[in-house]
Amino acid sequence: MLIVSALWLIVLLGFAALAFDIGHLLLVRNEMQNAADAAALAGANCLSKTTATSGADCTSTHSPTLNWSMASTKASMSIGQNKSDSVSLSTGTVQTGYWDLNGGTALKATTLSPVGPCTVTAGVMTSACDKPAVMVSISRASGSNGGSVGTLIATMFGGSAIPVAASAIAVISSPGSVLPGALIPQAINKCMFDLYWDSSTNSPKLATTAILNGVPQVIGQPWKIRIGSSYHYPVCDSGQWTSFQITNNSASYIKGLIDNGNPTPLNIGDDTYIQPGTKTSLYNELSNEYLPAGADVSMPVVDYPAGLDGVKSTLPIIAFAGFHIDDIQGGSGKYIEGYFIKGKTSGGSSGIGPYYGIYTPARLAK
């Protein structure tokens, strides 16, 4: 009887130890997953930003090219800011490249041209959708991050510690939705991007002459252009004031939008109202808001090859674009001068859309 009782006690202790070990291993695994998630997000956050003077972080300034090296450095440094089972983590594997949001299985090289734009049908991506990404893998194993995780079962009955691993992928994406305040009330025609944006490299086209349409250029830098009303400028060098989802031709209303941006969230596919006329006072208001220092702004993109003059109706938004303003003129000129940019992050934006220079904040993809 004593022997049977002893055996039952051992069995019960074994089950208790197993239950404890399962809970403990799950806790360790969750801690490591949180660490991998945090490191991947920290790295991806630096993909579109310039490197700080210290070389140990990125700034809030957008980078003209994807900052792969800083993203990798930031992710690696972030690993060491976390613990697992009270053991400080110190090492992990960090990779950068393009991740296909439509069922990716491995990162693609940073040197490859990304495939896109994504095609989304009924909320489901139906084509390749490569986005800049950071992958972080962390393990507790022999010789790594304090070694494998010990268990009560191994202590009581013999056996080896158990290795535990976690990985995460964070991406930045071209947005399909933006928050209130993200856009200035100037709609841009898609055919302008066909002239000045290289969709094969996801970058602005670069100037090859010293002057274009009367605007001085810096050869090798993005084309500087003047966006003016299509009443005065060619169809594909024009934009038009928009009151977004409110039908309103009032200049005072648009001035409020210049100061505060779109009043409601906007998604690709939403209609935006195209105003008629040129409204010199609005160019002056925009100048007061964004000059003399200049600014990086975001604009809605519409597709209307016939030109935006006299539309006086709604058009669907097809994308969101990034633009750097150098100069704004009212009076007889009536134009916004600057160049298209890449790498601008639109805070709070989400979803997936065509890339015209704007990224969402970093988010987990896996």
C-alpha cells in the first residue's frame, strides 16, 4: 500500500511539474515573442528615416532612400533592452528586405525591385505585395541568451533543458487609409505621377536638364514642378482644391482645411469633391501656413485624364502622395512649387494602397 501510494505521489508530482513547466515555457515564449516584436518594430520604424548623428538611432526626418543599415542596427540594439525569464537578452538574428504581405515565406533581397502595387479584391490581396521589412529571430538555446530553459521535469527525472525561440516581421506599407488632419486640400491628378514618378523603382524621377517649364532644376535630383489649377496649367501639371467629402465651394471653408487638414478619416475609394476655380486667396493661405521654411505634405490622388478644371463633382481617391513644398505663389501665378518625395511617414495611417511616397507607421506582419 505504501509503495502504491508512493508511486501515485510521484505521478501526481510529475503532473504538477509538467503543468508548471508548460505554463513557465509559455511565459518564456511570450516574453521572447514580445522582445522579437518590439525589436522588429523599432527597426522598421527607422526604415524611412535618416540616421542620427550618434549613429545609434534614427531621426524623425524622412530619408530619400530606405535606411536598411539603420533599421538593422536599431533592431539589434533593441533586443538587448528586453528580458526572458529574468535573463537579459543579448543576441538575435536581424534580417532586412522585402516581405510579400500576400503570403510571403521568406524575405526578398533589399537590392530587388519590389513587386506591386498590391491588388485588393473584397478585402483580400490578390497579387504580390512587397513591402520593406525587418525580421528578428531570438532563441534561448545552448550558448545563446542564457541557454535553454530549465524545467522541473528535467530536475526531478533527468533530461535536458528546452530551447525556446520566437521571431517577428515588421513592415512599413503604403497606406490605404489616413487619419483626420493628414492631408492638405489639394487633389493631384494621377497622370502627373506618370510624368514625374518612377513606379519601377518607387522613387521620383530625376532631373536631366537644368530647367523644365521655366523652373530651375538640379540635375540628378527629383524634378521640381509647379502644381497649378488646370485652368492655367496643362492637364498633367495641374491639381485642384478639394473640400474632401463635403460639397463646399467656399474659399473660407478651404482655408479651414488648409489649417487643419481633412476633418474625417479618408480611405482609398472614398470620393473627394473637386472645386471649380483657382482662388488666389487659397494659395496665399497655404503660403502663410507652410512657408518660408517649406514642408513635407500629403495629398489625395485622383485619376481623371481629361483634367480637373470644371469638374465640380466628386472623384474617387486612388492613393495618397508625398510632396515637398519649396514655394507657393498666389496672384497671377497660382502654383505650388516643389517635388515628390519618398519615405514620408503618415502618423496613424493604415491599410495597403499604391505607393506614392508615403508610408504607414511600422506594424507587425508576422
